[in-house]
Amino acid sequence: METVNLKVTGMTCGSCVKHVEKALRAVTGVQTVVVDLSTGTASVTGDLPGGASPLLAALEADGYPSTISSADTVASKELAKGGGCGGQSCCCH
């Protein structure tokens, strides 16, 4: 099991969060997706043979350019061992 933490740009409301979640869940091997609108991040866990590349491509195709979070290199190994993410928030204007 692998966890990839992403910095997602372009999310402005709860509808955006749903689009990001849907795009990420469609990637083969994804088991859990946690998107946080307030921090502009997404945490994806699953069997990800392609690593972050398919996740980034899916978000780019959906209009949400993303990068791997700088904390990912350290945090992903700890999260994969059973840790979790802080949760999800939604703010519609």
C-alpha cells in the first residue's frame, strides 16, 4: 500500500472537491481519497503501480493541475504504515 500526498490547485468549493475525488478514485489501484479544500491537498492511498503520475494526469485532465506535496517524501511512508489524514472540509460560496 502506498500513499501519495498532492497539492491541488484550482479548488474553490465543495463541488471542486467532489470533482477531484471522482478523478482520483477513477485511477486504477486507488483505495482511499481524502481531499481537504482548506489546505488544497489530496491524500491518495492504494496499490499504485504507476506512482503519482496517473494521479497527476487524471487531475490535469479534469482541470486541476497538481504537484506532489513536498512533505510526501517523508509522510507517505508513515501514512502507509497506518496513519491518517486530518479530514475533509468543504466551503461553498
